[in-house]
Amino acid sequence: MAQNTTIKGEVKDQKGLPLPGVSVKVKGTNLGASTADNGTFSISAPQNSTLELSFIGYKSIEVPVNNSTTLNITMSDDNQQLNEVVVIGYGTTTKKDLTTSVVSVSSKDLENQPITNPLQAIQGRAAGVQVSSQSGKPGSGITISIRGNTSITASNSPLYVIDGVTSRDASFLNANDIESMTILKDASAAAIYGSSGANGVVLITTKKGSSGKLKVAFNAFTGFSNFWQTQDVLNSEQYIALMKELGYTTFGGNNNTDWQKETFKTGTQNQYQASISGGIKGGQYYFSTGYQQDKGVVAPAKLDRITANFNGSQNITSWLKLTGNAVLTSSTSVDVGDNSSVSRGGVILGALTTPPTIGIFESNGQYTTIPNAGGWDNPLALAFGSNNRTRNFRFIGAFGAQVNFTKDLFFKSTISTNANKNFYRYFTDNFLTTYGRQERGVYRDNTTRDHVWLNENILNYTKNVGKNAFTATGGYTLQSSDWKYSNNELTRFYEVSGRPTAPSVALTIPQRAQWSKQSYLARITYAYDSKYLFSSNFRADGSSRFAKEKRFGYFPSFSAGWRISGENFMKDSKTINDLKIRGSWGKVGNDEGIGDYAYLKLYSVNAQGEYNLQNPANNNLSWEKTTQTNIGLDLSMFNSRITFTADAYLKKTNDLLINVQLPPSSGFGSQAYNIGAMENKGLEFVLSTKNFDRDKFKWSTDLNFSINRNKVTDLGETTKSLDFAGIYERDAAVRVVAGKPLGSFYGYVFTGVNPATGAAQYADTNGNGVTGSADPGDRTFIGSAQPKFIYGVTNSLSHGNWGLNLFFQGVQGSQLFNASRIDIEGMFDSKNQSAAVLNRWTTPGQITNIPKALRSSSENSLTSSRFVEDASYLRLKTATLSYSFGSSVLEKLKMSKLTVFATGYNLLTFTNYSGLDPEVNVNSANGPAMGVDYGTYPQSRSLLFGINVGF
């Protein structure tokens, strides 16, 4: 019998870092041990034996002892995805140890796209996250809903944390500076941010330097864009025939102008970015600067933006580390009006409804006006007749110091600032436009200054003993905001005779608002053998937006996971590499969207300097609270060729913060109250497959699919309904009631056209024999903006040096209230109309769905189901073909990377929606007034050519 000897060893990963908790067994025996937190082990075994080493996420190996007494062993990743580091609130973890619902988007998903907002890259790539572009206008905002909408009039937007700096916006970042975006979806993941995480959290990590040689990179692309479709409208002959039918006798002229051709041109995109990064002894740095220009399809809409980014750290001593990061953005944008009809300055609808019979200019050089309309200007006058621009300066920065008391215990303190200055200016002269002539010149400006500072103090303890891994985090934070607003308005620069005079100055009152928060946070995590996982968070938030008695909210969470594949009965599986089930529960709060002083008695100042009570005191106002339960499954199979994730969740929001309309007898408007409740429940699925994995050819597919069902469950005893999405000169299009989802359309039920009279017919839903506008009681629910499901599919293919990436994004089952059709199919005034009205009723007995022309009446175009349309769509969002030069060429050029590419953005759109774009929204797409299209600037289709260079 062989004699045993003591064998000592050390186990590390491929990066040279120690691996704690590795199982070490003597092959063929029950003798075993596990590595300590520094990766070392000691075991008694025969000198001619073989050791078996296994660890979750790493390839199991056998190591012959061969009479050695000391062994240095390296284990390689079995699945890089499992061991990928994921950023979580106030720390990091690996995917294999996650017990909450988290999804990440990497830098490769952000590259080479004509996006001015990096958050657009999340669209369709993250299960449970719905991203909607408000419009296609350069620099326009987007909305993000994480697992549905939890509030009615409070905020539904997530919190953004940019390298530790909190923000309510991240659109100003340069996408090329971002390393990853991690979305904390469930309440257990987001609860560490308490009240700020009520709608989910997006953690954004920017790129950092690394030790070694200096690295220089340069990225650039240029391209052009246009609208992917136009709409058929009446030509001059058809327009004149309609006007005669309506009783008009003048028609504007003898032109046949194609206003869409004149208004919708070709846009251009240009982007350039250079970066330098590297590491010095004990530190690293990354610096970049970039320029982006987006000229819109509708001139003169344009965005010019300059960005600069710095990220660095330095070890001063073995126990002190300093960190610093900063982002600076300066932008100038030129706006064109949309989201309204031509009568309200809407350029998009103006291009559709301006009669073709008129030209662009009158003989005296003024812009033409629509005939028989009392001074509505043509769309080019709306676009070019005034100067309408915004300058924005944004700076976020943080400085921190970390003190390492021991190798397991450190303290980090960070102070950060988030400053935003916005200057808007509008000017129109007294000659070119009707509005300018009426007001004899107009000048407006406003300045907004917003400064938020945050101090975070975090103590972190980590201890690994054998198979036990433990972390504890505690912290205290202080945050404060100071917001200022001032505006000016001047008119009447000229007398009626045309002589210059001192302008009339409107009375304006500067505004200022402040808020502050104080928070305590804690987290404990524990893992045994990477099989049994547990995490708990707690945060207490105090907000100045509530009275002292209601100021603090308390937000706990718990989560646990069981790695079934780590059990002995699963270790011999040839199919399953990793299988984990997890569950979580958590509570978060919301204090956004109600103003900073909603609980106080507030007074307003009128033009005479008198004070009027505007808002009665409400000391009972308190936190909006959302609890969420989540169960999930993570599966990896066939040597990680297939990975699958599934989640099911239930979110319940109580004490909704709602701005309720007070009774008219009170003399007040609306006021914030804690009223009502809402529910979201859903399913999410993510599937990734490596279809081919050969040396020369690789093909992988990523698919995500999400279902969410939203419902308002309670509005309190006194509030029966709330109306949103007002339509000009029509009833509001959206109503909120208990039992229905947000974005529920409300109006008359259109049943067709009376063949005898040509009048639009509406259902008598209450059975009293009266229909149409004479009986508002016939209005009912006629559709919903909520989608049945959303999805995204990415295919990545490579052959040699060639690469092809195809990304499809889709929304199914949503509807839009196409209010634009009220203007282009209503036939109630002298605006031009859609070609659809060629099928209008004209003679008794005619069967059609287009009612007769009816001048100065809304009866045939009421807010009704006639204008509710299926807005489902599937888009080829991006298609990128690239070629990366090989090592032989790079060596000759002394470069580390050289890639050329061509990218198509919004190349193909498949939809039944009749409007210009199925994705747009007049109002916020994650608020109660969602789902209305009223002359909104559509998404454009772009084609880009670019280069990525590295040295």
C-alpha cells in the first residue's frame, strides 16, 4: 500500500487570480479538501495518486502528483459567460452568483450606429425593457419602461448611475465611451437604491485603461438618412374638387407643389471619436473626445455635440487608492415644430395638409399661407420662418478615495456632481410669417440650471473561508439638488406703421426649487460552494418632498438561488453545464413627478403682485411603494452552446402619487395625493445559441421575448377616472380607470357611414337612442397602447475577416390613436387631405367607410375607434457588414486594429400602420397619455460608412 504524503498546492484562474472553494479530491477515494480564500490547499495523498479538481464555471481537470509535494495549478473557464463580471449596486459579482434579475448590454451592441442617445441601443436587446423613441428628430428624447409602468403621474423612468454618479438622464453620453450597461430589473436588485430605483436602475460603466502599452483608438463614420415612406395626398385638381364640395370659392393658385418633397429632404450623420488609454505603475487612465453631428431629414433640424470623457485611478500606497471620472458634453440643437397640426405650428402635418395649389413664397418675399384658413403658414415657414435653438452644457464628475484596512475590509468615500445648464432661444421677425406679423416680432428665451451633488460613504467586507463566501456592505449617502429657471418674452418691436419702437416686455417670475435626500443602506450576501446563494438589501430613504412625519421610507429585499448543477447527482450530466433557479422579493419607493413642495401650502403671484393660495397643505403625502416578486431560471447546455434564461414577475404599486383634479367648488386645480394601486405581471425569455463554431465560420443567435400585462387596480373612493392625451378641439383620447391598463383609448365606437346621408355613425352603447357628440355617454374603451409582447433577434456571423450582424426589433399587439388622420381625413376645413378621402361619400346609396365632407363640423371626425390602428411592427434595426484586417497587415501598418464597416439603420419596417411611423408618441411613451400620433417627426432610415482604428 502506497505511503501517503502531504501535498500543498495553489489554484489560480487564467488571469493569475486565486480561486477559493475549489474541490480537490484524490481520484478513486473519498479523500478531499477545498482551496482557501487565497487559493491554497493541503491534502494527504499517495505519491503516485491523481488529484481531481472541480469548480463551478471552470473545466474539471486531473493532475498527477508524480511524487511532488508542491503543485501550482491553473484552471480555465468552462463558460466565460458564467464568470463574466456584472456590475450591481455598489459592487460587482459574477453571473453565476446572481440571484436577481439583471441584464447587460455590452460595448459591441453600441458600436457603429447613428444614435445620438446611447440608450437607443438597449431597444430590443434586453428582455423586459421597452425602449420607445418619442420621435426621429435629432436629439429627441426616448422613454424606457422596465417591466411596465408603475405610476400614473409620478415618474416611470429608471435611475441612471454613470460610474457611480446618479442621474435622471443619460442621453448626453457618447456611446463609444460606454463599456457596458447593466439593467437592474427586479426590486431585489434595485432596492439598494431605494426610492431612486422604483422604476429600475441602469448602471452605466464607461471604458477604463489597462496596464501595458499605450493604446490609441479612432472611430469615425459618415452617412445619410431619409424617411422610409411618405403618404399619398391630393393633387391640385383633386384638392380643388374637394374644396368646391365644401363650398369654398378660392383655392390659392395654380401651382401643384409637392410639399413632402419640399419639406422632407436628405439628412446626414457624422461622428468622430478619438481615445487614449493605458496604465502606469499602480494606476490606469482613459481619455476620449468626440464630435457628433446629426442633420435631420426635415431641415433645419440639427444636433451638434462635443463630448469629453476621463476615467482614472491611482494607488497612492498599498492601502490608499484615488479614483476620478468626468464627462463633459456641449451641444447645440435646432428644432422644428411637430406633435401638432399646421394651425399650431406642426411641420410634419403641415407637409401633408398644405394645399398643393400654393407655392413657397409670395411675390413680396413672405411665406405663403393656406387659403381660407385665416393665416396658417406653409410648412417651410414653420420650419425656417423662426430661429429656434437650444444650447446645453452638461458636466458630471466624481472623486473618490478608498482605504483598505485589511485585504478583506475597505472604506470608500465619493463626492460627485451632476450639473446641467440649458439655454433656449426663439426669435421670429415681423415680416416673413403670419405670427411674426401679428406680434410685430417675437423674442423668447429661458435658462434652466440644475445642480445635484451626492456624497456616498461605503464600507465593504469580504470573507471567503473554504467553500463559504460572505460579503457585507453598509453605507450612508447625502444628496441635494438646486434647480433654477428664468425666462424672458418680448413682442411688438415695431409699430403698426412699421416704425421701430421699444418692445413690450411680458411679466415673468424666476423660479427656484430644491430637494435633498438622506439614505442608509446595507447588503449581505452569502454563498456556499457556489451552490446555495443568498442576498439581502435594506435601504432607508428620507426625502424633503414629504412632511417630517412621512419623510422616511424603508425598502427591504431578499433573494436566493440554488445551483442544481452543482449537486452530485448532476455532476455527471453530459448535457447540462449549469442550471440555477432563483427567487427574489423586494420593495422600492417613488417620490418623483409631484414637484418638490407638493405637501406644503403654496401661493402663486399674479400680475398685480397679489398672492393667491394655489396648493393646500397635505402633510399625509408619502411614498409611492412598489413590491415585486420574481422567480427565474438560468440554464446552460451542450458545452455552453445553448444558454437560456426565463423570469416571471409580479409587481404591485400602492399609494400611487396622483395629481388629482380637485372639485371646482374648491377653487383649486390639481393636487398630489396617495390614491390607488397598479399591477404589472409578466414573463421574460432569453435564448442564446452558438449555431456554428468553426475556425473560419461562426454564427450565433440571441433572442429575447417579453410579455407584460399592466392594470390599474384602484383609484380610490372619490376618483372614478382620469383623462389624458387631449386632442385639439376633440375629446381626450385616453382614460384611466380601475380595471384597465394605462394607455387605454376612450371614445366613440365608429360603426361606418350611413349610405343615405354620408354621416359617420357611432354605436349607441348606452341604448338611449341618441348617438354621436349629442351623447357623450356613448363613449367607451376602444383600444390600448399596451403591446402584447416585445422581442428582439440578433444574428452575428463571421467568416475569416468578414463579419455580418443583423438585429431585428419588434413590438406586437400595440395600438396607436392616429390623431393625424383627423386632420388629413376629417374634411372639415381648407387643409389638404389624404388620398384616402377620394373614397368619401358623395352620393346617396354609396357604400364606403369615409364619411362625407362636412365644413366647420367635427361630427364626422370625433375621437373614435375610426382612428385606432394596429401599430405592431418588425424592424431590421441594424445591419452591419464589416471587414477586419488580419495580423499580417496590422504588423506592417504598426496597428492593433483596422476595421471598415457599412451599417444600415431602420433599413426595413414591416407594419400595417397607415401613418409615417408606428413607433412615435406625441406624449411620453411610458406615461398615461401614451399611444397618440399627431404629426410626430418619424424615424428615419440611415446608411453609414465608417472605420475603427487602433494603435
